[in-house]
Amino acid sequence: MTILEKRLGELRPTQLIHSFGIGSIIDLPHFSVMLLGLDDWPEGYCGSIAEDRLLRAVQARLGPQVQKLASPPFEPDNDGVFAPNGLRIGIPVATFPRVLRCPFCSLLAPLDRFRLKTVPGRPDLAKYIHANCNKAREPTVLPARFLVACTRGHVDDFPWHEFVHDGPSACPSDLHLDERGGTEASDVLVRCRTCGKGPRPMSDAFGAGAKLPACRGRRPHLRDFEGCTDLPKAILLGASNGWFAISLSALAIPQSGHDELAQLIEAYWELLQRAKSRDVVEFLQSEGKLPRLSAYGPDPIFAAVEARRAGAMREEPEDLKVPEWKAFTAMDPSQRTTDFELEEVAVPVDFSPFLARVVLVRRIREVTALLGFTRIDSPRELGSEGELPKERRMGLARGPARFVPATEVRGEGIFVQFRQDALVEWCCKLGERQDILFASHRAWRQRRHIEPAEGGFPSLRFAVVHSFSHALMRQLALECGYAAASLRERVYVSDDVSDGPFMAGLLISTSAPDSEGTLGGLVRMGNPEELERHLRGALESLLLCSSDPLCADHEPDSDGVTLHGAACHACLFAPETSCERGNKYLDRGLLVTTVCGGPGFFDTLGCLTAPSPG
């Protein structure tokens, strides 16, 4: 498999985690490529992102051999365009799929039947051409738009030869793919000119009756094969179910109760974590890399670095959200750093019976690591991240990974905490609604063969907080100037309070990869007067949906098809990148009284009147 050594495109760091990570297919101007695995990455050009809590969580899932969270490889600043070895540094890719089609003569053939044509200095013009086409002069060929993939993460070129000949055949196969001009798979026909087999419509490759060869266990991103017993499914090139990221994220929470030196060590940890002696610290100071530590000598700095390193090694991995919840609710002044700044403001008076705390998160840093990926089924369809079967998670390297791709963003947000007494008392009155949601949850897991079927239920409290989070996100998107897809939620709800604090709250944030973060537009919406107006607007918008009464009358399905109640794209659903649970466990009827039900948690709030069914 040829690895392209010219830079053909660019991706933002966050895209390499969420949208186009290792194993995904990216469209270039004239052909498509797949991002290769970590074995082919130039590790020496990958920076290190410091976040011990997240690193320990990754090690708990992938093994203790993971040494660092690595930023994507980048070119050093050496005044020239090229790295010292003469090549641009970036993510290595390989051409995929390996079967191409000539749009003029309809020839369907492997890559070696065509020629790669490049233009010096113009990598964007690189393309494969059909040099011997009898219909045009050196036309540009295109990737075949059909692939096969299985639920274990394997993907392969479509088995064109076996498909046309109804199984293995000794025919040398001069295949042609003809299109009738329609948009359906039945309008695409494949035939063999050598033996006359076909034409066979591509619609035969889809559906329950499709008969495709067994999965070969191909891993193009690792350039190898492994055993597989799953039956492959035909998918389209660029289909949304072709790649789903499995990731973990954590907020950078400073340790509380530390002195000024310890907090400064935390701020410079990305540099100091690699310091193995005081001489390294002295060198960094002489180069001006530690300006805020100029009042301290190399010895106390190195001692603090060793203490920080030893403390991190002793700590056991825990729920990533618990320390964040403690930081938001404790409001410890010693935790304030350049990447973490909180300000508690008053709860709007009318909402004090329901909400306990509002915190403006003026500065925050979030680190996200990529652990693997799935195909066909989204990880959100298979339960929470911790319940994902290992055989469904495709790895990023041939063996145990020494590092994992990660990215960091900085931004701002608004944290809202619910009152424990009010929420618990109200949920206890709705035992029947919780039973309905739990029955749907169990049927959902049974339908997808997730064991145990009764496990992983997030409780009715989660549905209340989650629905409120979506309502507030939609309202803020209309007022703060950020696009809806740029806002994200982080829901804090504890399932079992015996092992930790009672959590019932949410963080709505926005972020950017820039070191300065975002502009403060979201935080301004959290001031008490502004926030009260937005909270009322969010709840009033839930009273009536443009899809009512169908939306308001919807219940979580007992057969496990859906996991939401009164919610749809017109009222509560959020963009995929904004929601933690894939728009599941949502019900506006839990917050307000709709035209078809009630009661709602905020019903006693003044000025919220139930709409008329007419």
C-alpha cells in the first residue's frame, strides 16, 4: 500500500478526534484516503498534552503502557517549508478504497490499473488517471463508492468479483460499473465483459437478503488483516456509519489546597513533566521558558516537580466527573489558575426553589483523547463508554498503543446545580414515569444484545437534568452569538450516591483550540438578570412544539426503538457534537406541562401556563 508523502490537505486538531480520526476516510480533491494508525505516525513530532486524570483513565482502559496524550504531529519552526528529513510532517494516509472507476468508459478496476499523476508544487492537483481509456484522453478516475464493513470495525473494498459471479470464479474479470442516472442503488449495475456475467444491480448488496463473502478482517489503517467471524454489510463511501470515534474527555481541574509554587508547577506542567533533573529546570529558566517561576531557584522547582509526579502516580483513576463537580461546588480560591477561573453568582430569585447554584466558568481547558473507533453502530448506541464490548472497539495500533491522539481546547461556560431536596422529592412522586423509561431502556439494550439488560440506567433524575440542559442550550444559542453546534453539555448526575457525592447539575460550554479561548459571550449570558430571562424563555419554548400533539404524546418505546419521550428536532434535540447521550433520555414533559401530560418539575414557576390543546 502506497503511503502518500506529499501534503494533500489540512484538518483542525479537534477534527482528528471527533470527525476524521485514525481509520476514517477523507475526500481529497480527486480521490479519497484513509488516515493510518499510530505505528506510522512520526512520534518524534507529536507534542505532549499534560492531563494526568485523563491519562490515568486512558491507561485503565488501554493498559499501563500508554505513556502520553499526544497532539497531532506538526512541523518545527525552521524557517523552511520542509522538516529536516525533506518531507512535510503530518498525518500519514493511504489511498482507499483501492478500486477506482473511470467515468467515461465505466471501467471498474484495482488501483494498479491506473496511474498517479502529480504536478510539482501543486499537491492539490494529484489524481489518478486512466491512461488507456478508449473514450477520453487520460480522464481522471474516481473512487468506487461502495464498500463493505462489519460491526467489529473492519472495512474492505467491495467484493466486486464475487458479487458479479455469485461467488468465487476463475474469470479474470474485466468489470464495468454502469449508472442509469438515478439515485437508487438499483440504478447502478455491475457486469463482467470477459464472461458476460451481469448486469447485476447494486441493490442486491443491501438488505437482509444480501449475500456477501465473509469478512476478511481487513484493517486498512493498520495495513494488515485479522480473524473475523462477522458478516459484512455494504455501505457507501462517505456514509455517516462508516466511522464513529470512541473518546474520553476531562476538564483540567487544578489540585486544591496547594501553595503558589505548586499551582505554578501545574501551569507549566507540559514543559516540566519531562524534567528529569535540576539541570533541565535550570536550562528552561535560562531560556525564559518559565517566566512566572523567576522568583524560585532550580532546586525548589525540581523538588516540587518530583512531588507533583509522585502524587500523580499514587492517585487511582476515578470517575472523571467527580473532581470537576467538587471544584464547581466547592469554589476553592486556591484552584484558580490561568486555565481555570470560576465566579459564583446569585441564582435568579424565581428559580431558587429549583436551583441551588450558578457558576460562571470564565476560563476552562478541556482535553479529549481518542481511544479507538467503531463502524456500523455508534458507541452511543451500545451504551456508555465503559460498557462498550472490547471486540467492538477497533484499535489505533497493531499492538498496545504507547500513546494516543489528544487535543486540548479552551473556553468558557455556565454551570447550574439543581437543588437536591426538590429534585429527589419530585422524582419520587413519578415512579410510574420512571418505570416506563426503565422498561424502554431495558428493551433498548436487549435489542442490541448489551448485557446486562438492566444495567446502565441513568435514572429519572438524569432525564430531568438532561432535558433542561438541551432546553437551555437551544435558548443560549439564540442569544449568545455562538452556533448551536459550538455549544456542548456536560451532565453531572450520580447514579449511586453511596460511592460519591450527590450530583445533579450541568455545564454548558463553548471552546476553541486557540490558547486565548473564546470571547466571553456565553459567560455574559449567565449574569442573574440575563440568565433569568433565558431560563424562562427556554421553559416557555417547551410548552408547545410545532410537532404537537404528536411530539407531546410520544412515550419511550417499549420495544426499544427510541429512548425519549416528548422530544424532537423542533424542541429538544441538539446537534450530535453537543449531546453526551445521542439525544436519548429527553422529555420536555418532565420539565413543564405539555398539551398531553404533566406534571413538570417547573410547573410551580410563575408565568408558565399550559397551552390549550386547540
